[in-house]
Amino acid sequence: MEKAKIAVIGGTGFEKLFKNAKQIRLGTPYGVAPPISVGKIDDKEVVFLPRHGPDHSIPPHKINYRANVYALYELNVQRIIGVNAVGAINSNFKPGDIVVPHDFIDFTKLRITTFYDESPVTHIDVSQPYCPEIRKFLIENSRKFGRRVWDKAVLACTEGPRFETPAEIEMFRLLGCDVVGMTGVPEAVLARELEICYAAVCFVSNMAAGMQERLTPNEVLTVSKEITPIMEQVLIETVRALPIQRESNCPCANALKNARFKA
């Protein structure tokens, strides 16, 4: 089986990032992951995993996040870039902007958020929730394409599949959140638990509830189609720029060191 080092988790359609990709299905202890495309960007092996399935048929609260991340782990992936559509809470952010978040607050309710349900008790450090090395290259390459880029933002992750209420958005704003989405967590945490580097690059698809009259999936889809070619180029340039070896001071690669409770 081919081994890939870099993975992209995103919406349906990003598998077109590379030519002559082949699809594989992987079973994991947590279930079967969606079809994974394996290809190359220049000389680097890259995989793409469609978070919602190949036909965008899996709602955010039903995604098998553990199976998805573990399948990439089985492929020896060392870096994951997550692509997310988000709503703007911060009024300075506008549809079409690119956001590379530096932190998140987890407002999900029903998701399994860890691989470590049994002994040894494991406490992962998320003082830097997103890999600083990947973030650096995402920010640099996002700025090449004439879009406004926010290099710091707090992402609020909600359960879905409904959109948030205006009161919820106001609460998130008071807590310091800048954008809101439904798929950023627990991906970032699960990757860290397997010592995989993870960072997210988001595009603002709409203003959050209470900041415009109403929200519809069609609005999100319209902005997504318009910005997808740019996001594809950001991903391609970031993959090209990432060094083969991870930085020695990366908090992700040694996340399990001293993380386990010893009686």
C-alpha cells in the first residue's frame, strides 16, 4: 500500500487537486473511512479524504472523525490540512475571506473526541491547537492570491446540522470567537493524539446568524464554488512549500511524550 505524508481533509471536489489519483478504502478499528484519493503534487505523495463522503451525504454530526483520522494514520500521514467553510462572527471578516485559525472553542455535544478511552490515561497538550509550521505556510501562500487573509482567529465549533441562533452567535462573540463552523473539532484533537501535525484553512462563506437576515445552504455553496479554485491553489502551494522533515520543536510530533498518567 502506498504511503503518503501529507493529507487534505475537505469538502467533495478537492480530489481534483492532483492528476491520476487512485482511490482506496481503508477499514479501521473505528469503522470504514470514505474513499481516499492518493496522488502526487510534484514529487510529494498526498491523500485527499472527503470529510462528508464522496457525495457530501454525511452531515457534520454524523462524520466518523476517528475512522477518518485513523485511516490517515494507517497511511503514515504526518501532516493534515483541514479545509472548512465558516461563518463570520467578527464583523471585520467578510464572505470570501480566508482564515487560518490559531485556536478553537469546542461547543460540540455528542461527538467522540478521543482515541484514549482506556488506560493509560492520556492528557494531550493543546496549548497550540494547530501546528505552527503548517500555519506559517498556509498564511504565506494564502496571501498570494489577492484575498484578504486573517492569520489569527478563534474558531467556535458547533454540533450542527442546524445553523446557530443569533443569541448563540452573540455568546460566541462575547467569548472572543471570530468564526463558527461544524467540522473543525474533533479532527484537530484526534490528529494531535496520534502525533500528526494538523492545521486548518477556512473560507468565510457567510455572516453568522443575526448578522444577516437568514442563512441557507445555497448561499454557502455559492461562495464555496467561487472560492474553491483559490483554495485549491493555496493547498497546492502549501504542499509544495512544506519541508520533507517536520520541525524538531513541533508540538505535534511528540504530543504523547509525558502525556500519560503514571500512578
